[in-house]
Amino acid sequence: MRCTLGHTESKEVLRHRCEKAAFLAQRKLLEKFVAMARSPARVEMMKRTLQKSVEVASAMTGAEKGSLFLLDDDGTVSDSFLARDEPSPEEKSEIIRSVLEGGLAGWVKRYHRIGLITDTEVDDRWVMLPDQPYTARSALAIPLKRGKEIFGILTLFHSEPDNFSRENADLMQLAGNQMGLALENVRLYQKLDKSHHTLSASKKEAESYSRELDAELEKGHKMQKDFLPADIPEISNWEIKTCFQPAIQVAGDFYDVFRLPGNYLGLVIGDVCDKGVGSALYMALLRSLIRIFSGQTQLCGLSIDQDEAMTDRFVDPRDFCDVDQTQPLRAIPITNNYLLQNHSEMCMFATIFFGVLNPDTGILVYINAGHLAPLIVGSDGVIKHHLGSTGPVVGLMPESEFRMQQVQIDPEDILISYTDGITEATSADGEFFMRQRLEKIVTQNCASAGEMITKIQAAISAYTGNVPQSDDITILAVQRKRVN
């Protein structure tokens, strides 16, 4: 949901108003989704879901058109969205038969691999259909998998050759499973709907479908956790600990820890404005873009090293010990512009803290894009620094300016970054946990990053009791160890 405010209102007011609007929109969308799943409009619901999935994938890759097939357990097409205007049933059946028998989609179905065609005129995997109303010179087909089984094939194409690159293919492979999860859930809701009309005679069947849906959502939860870094880099004299606790089975919070050229370490924590499958897809895209643009790779013509003027705009060499350490941070403004250029119709945004750490010196350079201020706590339990906002949220305004800051992490200091699932955790009386309680905990002179996370988790659990968790909780804690 697009959120706009006058210039006189603070960024904090902007954040809270947008979060409230996003929550209301999410509730309305959920109500409509459930109502549609139980109504005769379920066929139209599936059609719109297929169309939207193709539109999102096209925006991510620069495709002009696309098609999507959903497959039953026996490999037959159960639902489809074609690039051309809705053909007659006979024409549609013939088109599907042709592409699955001799075309790129059929090749993907047989080999369970991504199909990339740079020029359809010289690749025998492409079938030219009769009376085709569009030109296709390059194509990209992605299998949507559930375990080892393919349950969908997404095909994208463009009128010019060489439109799709290996980077496009890799990005779509990362997003394909998340996208497939959303489509599979719609199909499962359709199954639940059919059983609803014969509930008295098929109660066991309906319960089975319900368990299947829960199992699929749980797979989505596991898939998302697997998308987060499975192995945190081990850095000599540093301890890095994390906590990720989604409020529902798929979430919008994320964190990342990864090595960068120059022996630097990237530290990221973020919070997408919404919840559910949509925010999980957006989260996956954000994490991929930050990694790509901070590692001197290019995507869709945008590159970390394409615009040297960006360094001049945001970095004064006199303010930083090592200007090279600031280079990966340009991923934030580039990601912001990429999202506004390619995905503005999604009306989503995220708060992100991105720090680049020099493990040898303890110097951290960072951009805080509207995220809650991480804290640096000294060995005596005193909060030494609040790393406040240095720019707006990502994905809201084009050409936004993001300032870089530098801070020193001394031996035994702990950097603690978190999302608002902590400060907005709710007690039985409806009161928020608030930042003041968190700061009281982190000043209790914790001996390690792991101990600090454990104390925070225990305090939240005691405060909320049996109240259901209302928002995702994510913590990233980093401690510099003293060298003996």
C-alpha cells in the first residue's frame, strides 16, 4: 500500500502510519482470499493468481510476456495462463500439447532444469506456434518444484534476442520456489473449497486437505529459513549469533552475514512492511539484490561499479579510515532505485540496516535505511552508540539519499540489531515491550553475544506469556573478542 505524508511529519510517524496501513491491507486481502476460496469465483481467483505471478516474474527479468502451467501429480496441465488472449478450448489444448511435446516447457518438464534460449531462431527447443500474435526471440523457462516433483512451469519471453542472462536465471531460480508456494497454496484452497460443499460426506477428506495445507505452509517456513544463511562465517576474535522467529509460517524479516572482497564482512538486518507470502518473496528479492550489488556483479544494467559519481555524492574520504570499505554500501541506493524502477506496482518497502565490518580494525561503516537503531554496548554494560537512521526506507522514494556513517567496535563490545517484533511484543494487558525494556536488558553486562540473545528471548517470553506473537522477531548480535 502506498503511503504518503507531508514534509512536516517525522520519519517515525511515516513508519508507524505505513505499518498500520500495511496491516489493514493485509487483513482485508486475507478476508477476500478466504471468501473467494469458499465461493464459486474460485476459477477466477486462480486465473488472477496465475496472471499476477507471471507479471511479477516479468518485472524481475524484463520479460515482455509469459505463460504459466500448473501440473497435476500425473504431469497433466490442471491450470494455465497463456501469453495470448484467451483462445478457444480446442486452440488452448493444441498449444499446450505442442509446447509440452516439442517446446521449451516440455524440455524443462523432462530434464527438471532451467531452460535458457538466447535466440529462438537457432535453438530447436523453441516451437513456433501457428498464428502466434507476438514475437519471441529469447526465452527463459523455470521449473516450479515441490521436492523432486515439478508442479508448474513458468516461461518468459522477449521480442529481442539475448534479453535473458544467467543472472536472470539464477534470480528466478531463487524466487521460483517461493512463487510456487503461493500458487500451490491457492490450489490447495481450491481443494478445501470442493470438500466444503460435501463436508457431511467427506469430513475426513477435508481434514486431510487441511493437514496438507499446513504441511505446505510449514515447508514454506522451512524454505524461508533455508534461504537465510545456514552457516555464519567464522571470523577470528569475533562471535556472531542470530535469532529468527516468524509470527506466522512465512515472514518478512530477514538477516544476512556474508564475506565481501577486501576481507570485509557484510551484516544485514531488515523488515519488509507486510507479512505472508508476498513479503517473503519481497524479502528474498531484497536479500539477493543486496548480495549482488555489494559484490560487484550487475543485474538488468545496474551495477555496483557503474556510477562512480555515487561515491562522490555519499562519501567524503576525510570521514572514513578506508574508502574501499564503503563501496559495498552503494548496494542500498542501487537496490532502492532498482525496486522503484522495476517493482513500484508492488507498493512495498523495507527498513534495512547494512553494515560493512573490517574484522581486523573493528571499524564498521553502515547505512541505516529507516531501521530501528542498532546498539553498541560496552563491556561495562553502558550503551556507547545508537546507530540511528541515515536515510529513508528502501523502495519508497526514487533517488533517495543514504548517508554513510562510521563507528568503532572495541574489544568486548557487542553490536545488537533487531526488528520491531521485539519492541512491539504485547503483554496480556495490551502494552508494548518498548525500547526502554530492551535497553535495560542489554545493559546487564552480558558476557557474550549468545548470552545477550538468550536474555532478550527470555524477557520477551516472560512479558508476553500466552499472548500470540503478533510480529516477526529477528536479532543479529556481533561481539568483538579481546585478544589474549
